[in-house]
Amino acid sequence: MNLALSDEQEFLRDAARGALARHKTVEAAREAADGSDLPDLWPTAVEAGWPGLLVSEDNGGAGLGPFDAMLVAQECGRVIAGVALLGHVPASYLLDRGGYSRIGEIGDGSLRAAFCPARPPGDVLGEWTVEPRRGHARAAAPHVSGDSVSGEVAWVPDAPGAGVFVVVGVENGEPVALAVDGARVEDATVYDRTRPLGHVSFDGAGGERLDVSAEEIAAAWYIAQALIAAESVGTVETGLEMSVQYAKERFTFGRAIGSYQAVKHTLTEVLRQSENAKSLLLYAGWAGEAKADEFPLAASAARAAAGSALDYAARATIGVHGGIGATWEHDAPYLFRRAQVSRRLLGGTHDAVDRVAGELLATAV
Amino acid sequence: MDLNDSPEQGAYRERARTWLEEHRAEAPVLRGEGALTDEDEIIAARRAWQGKLAEAGLAGVTWPQEYGGQGLGPIEQVIVNQEISRAGVPGILDSIGVGMLGPTIIAHGSEEQKSRYLAPLLHGDEVWCQLFSEPAAGSDLAGIQTRARQTDDGSWVLNGQKVWTTNAQFAAYGLLLARTDPEVPKHKGLTMFIVPMDAPGVTIRGLRQISGEAEFNEVFFDDVKLPADAACGDVNGGWGTALTTLMFERVTIGLGSEGMGYRSDRFAHAIAQDAEAGRDSDVRHRLGEIGTDLLAIKFSGYRTLTALQRGQIPGPEAGLAKVTLVNAAIRAGDLIADVLGPDALSEPGEWSYMISFLPGLKSAGGTEEILRNTIGERVLGLPPEPRLDKGIPFAELRAKEKEAIAG
């Protein structure tokens, strides 16, 4: 029984924090919201070796597990850095296992991949589905025939500018993963400029069929869930630190606002939710490495808790700061924008909550 | 990151498992077929079982060897807890005594007290109870009013009332926090005592709760005489002694990863019996949120255990897990009763009992509101609430309170 980080993991985390500290990411978020281009952090990722985290050593990667990638994602979330790992890392997992011909370039980051995710079937919704452009009903996964694919996946993280797309489609009811170069990408970035999104469509494009199982294709979805969870927890940490600092320094009626129970209890609630989410990141990380049958439950629970924590923390950060927290010049709105978009990506936080229920019910009967 | 046993831990687990398998038939049956029903018989059987567990080294695992323990770490205690749970046999009866009160005596008691009390405590021959909370002092424990006055010959006379006392009805001894000097600020005039529960002037009354059952007791002390050597730890140093007990309480809670039986799989099982409910999106959402919380505290428990193994003591943030646990269980009770309908409220019944028990549990060990204050101040470093009791002699503080009430 030991949930402590290894020395290597601590080093990976500290190195990520150091590498990201060289960029003014929050300022970049504000400037991007005003229409400037977001600085490209991919070279930083390449230099740090992040594109190859999940690529096996035989293929030139680091051969690490989901938890290691989650540690990096958490650091990116802390500074709301737009590093294209949410798209690349789950894609690299399938490309590495699926015998992709250009895996060396994926591992060293000279080729950036984006994952067009498909939600695995559950106990209520029994098909593979993808994000729709709009509305409540999920869309059918793209149609695969041989090595060609047709269909669309909306709201794909990090799609703009990606060199290859890993798309999950269905052939004869079975999931298939293809690596496709020739996709049409419509920039769909909304509200949070640090989170590039695209609608990706395939018009019978030919691709390289990846030799992966349905379980591996599902695992890529849960790796994405675990990554967005870790990233969200990082953003929660920043919101909490900002708010605690301000609550010590801002005085009303002759005392620091942090001495008021109403404020103290709000911030303790952020801490409570954040600690719960961190515990579940450990569960997801452990299951991702050692307990594959629990990974869907663990990753979904982590996503659910982290998503809820980020929602609460983003609003609390604005609230504790008072009116100033809701202004363009403050940092709090960028955490809020991140929270608003994150909550609705990759099936949405609510789908992760439903998956937790489905997994619990499936093992309870 | 590894949830598996080391080879040494695996061997230890195997030894515990083997002993439990060989002696399972000697354990009291508390549920199902052939279960004991008479309260006195149950207590006698559980005391005897605790004695056997202690003989086998499966009680007081973390106690020093010189006091009958095994001198092992928290992980071995957890392994024992897990194996007892797996074997489907009851654990020790006096988990408060072995987990919190015995360790307090080990830390603060005299050599005479240690040699007199620890062995019978560990073996279940003498059960102990914790006499801390009072009707007017719960979260603000240092506000207790039970008074111990020293007489000329050095002995003590005790007057006052305690409440929420688990196991008092069959306890041999209690560890009691009393005020010995009201003329100093409230944390400074307290002393811890060892009190025989059969002493003249001790009255124990069951305290019935919402369920109708008496899980706890009220204990009254009327001119109870205690010998001069009844103090455990320094006279007027009782607050430090009490903090030791509360620290061991957090450790004990941290080691009990079972979450008092409030587990996600148990609640999911109840919902899964109703196929219609299992497909209802509102039911699923509520179950998913409850399950997420309960899974989180399971792994928070493992984090606490990791810290304990590295020699760190869990801080007040471990209390956040209790907040999550109680509130998730409350929501689970609501959900299950919503799904099953009024039938879930039939008494006696598993769910009606849980639903009745939880509102009080919310305040057990300190109210949620005070816990959030403590965590906000100690963990987040937020400034404290302005306090009106700092540095004021307790007697003066009480006079001010009475004045304020009188308006």
C-alpha cells in the first residue's frame, strides 16, 4: 500500500511546472481572448518529451503510463496552458499499440495527433457515439469500411493544426480505429481560447487501420477522461490558492474576509472537492496501470469529481474576489472560461457521472 | 504507486487469515441464522472474542510490545481489519479503548496505571468508555463544566454530566475530562481522570435517538470520590492529554477504510434490484454522484494510510472525508427511499435505521460547521474567527454567558 509519487514522478511533475513557468500562459489567455494568437507551446512539450509519454520505448517513447501523463496535464491545468496533450496523448496510446507506420514521429512530437473520441457503449446507450455539433442526442460514430472512413466528430480537442487524426468509427457494429491525414477541420474554438477545438469530418478519406482491440479503443476514451480530470484539478488548485491569498489580504468591517465563516466554508468546500478529486486521480492512475477492469469506473469517477470541483471552484474564485473577480483584467474569468468549456467536452461531466452509476450497477446485480 | 502487499505484508496477511479461518467457529454470531439476541450474552461473547484476538496478536497491533501489543505499523492494523472483515467475523468490542484510550494512557499515564489497566483493556476483560462531551460542550470541548475538586487528603470529588458515551452501560472504566481550575482560561484548568464506572454516585442512562434505539448514554456524576492518583497525565494539563486522544481518533478513523459500511457497492446493489430505477436518468445521476464521493474517500483513506506509513500524523483535513462520507450516505438514504418508496422506512429495517442514524452522525466528533472552521484555519491558513473567550478565566466566561442570556 503506497500511493506516494515515485521520485521519477515527482521529477516529471516538477520539470513540467518549471517548463511551463517560462511562459506567461495566463497573460496569453487574456490576449487570446482579445483576439491575439495563442502562443504555440508544442515546442515546449516536444523539448520535455511529453508527446512520447505513452509511446513504448521500442517505438522511441518514454513508455510511461496514464498517471504520468495526468501529472503533466495537472501542471498544464494549473496555469491554463494550451498544450495539445488532451488530443495527442490518447491518440498516441492507440497509434503505439496499433502498429502505426509513423510512430517515431508521434513519439518525438514532430507529428502531432488529435484523438476524435467515441464514447464506448454503456448499459443504457448501447452504441459507440460521438459528440454532436449541437443538442442533447449523441451522434453516431463515423462509418468505417476497410481503410476508409465517413462521418463527423464535433468539438475535437486540439484538432486545429493536428497532422494526423485518430478516429474511432464503426464497421459491422464493431469499433475500428484509423489514423487519417486527410480530414477536414473546421475551427470550433469557443469561449476558452486556450482550448483549441475543431469539428473534424471525413469524406471517405483513406487511412491506416490500427491493429487495436475494442478494449484498447475504449481505454483511449478513459485516458482522455482521466487527462481532463487531472487538468481540471490543476486549475482548481490555482483558483483555491488565489482565493485563499485574497481572503487573507482583503478587509471588510475591520477584519480579513477569510475570517468570516461564509467565506471560510466556501473555500473549505473547494478544498474538500479538490481533495476528493485528487484521491480519484490516484485511483484512475492506479487502475490505468494495474487494474484495467476498473479503469472505466475510476476514470469516470475522477472526471465527475474533478469536473464538479472545477465548476464550484471557478465560481467561488470569482465570488471570493467580489466584483473585481468578474472583470476582464482579473485572472478568475479565465479559470471560469476553462471550467465552462471543460464541463461540456468528451461527453460532458454529466456523462461521466452516469458512467459511474452504470459501472456500479453492472457489478452490483 | 502500489496497492498490493509487500512480501512481508503478504506473509503477515496470510498468518492473520489462517488464524481467522481456524478460529472462525469461536466467533460470536451477530447476524442471520443462530444469531445471539440477548444483549448481555452478546457483550460477553464479544469480550471473550476480543480476548482471543488479543492472544493471537490481532488486537492492539500498533501497541508497543511491552504493553501486550505487536509493535507493528498502521498497515498491519489495516491488514488485520481487512482480514477480519473478509472472514465475516466481528472485530474487537472495545475499539474506542484499544484505538484511542489505551494509547492515551500509554502516552500520558503513570507506570502504575499502565501496568494496572492496559492488559485487561486490550483483552476485553475491562471495557472502557470516553467521557469527554457534555450537553453544553461538544465542538467546543474545552468548555466542559464537569468539576473535579481536590480535597485536603489529595483525593478528588467529581460532579457533572457527560453525554454521547458509547459503551458506558457495560464499561468498567472511563477516561474523563474534568475542570479542576475554573479561575484560569478554559483550556488551562482541565485534567484527565480514570473513573471506575461502578463507583458510588455514577448513574448511566441510555440516550434514545431518532431510531428509538439507545446507541449512546448519558452519564451523571454526583459526589463521586476518586483517589489522588486517578489523574491521567498532569493536573491542569488535561487539554494536552485530550488532544492526544483526539489525534488517535483521527488515526483510528483513517485506518477504518470500510467507511462504517457506507459503501458504493452496497447502495448500488439496493438500486440494482429495481431494473426500472437502474435506467432512470435522475436515479443514475444521483447514484453516480454518491458513488463518486464514496470511491473518493476510499482512496482518501489510502492516502492517509500512505502518510501514516511514512510516519506522518493525519491532520484535520482527514475530517473532510467524514463530511463527504456522512453527506453521501444521507443522499444515499434519500435516493434508496425515493426508489423503494415508504417501504424503505419500515421499522425495524436496514434503510430506516440508516436514515435515522445519519442526522446525528453529522455532528459526531464535532459539528460540520466547526470542522470547516478548523480546516479553513489550520489547513488553508485563513484568519480565525474573532473569539470572545481567549485569555478569560473560565468562571468569568460562564458569568458573561449567563449575563448575555439574561439580556
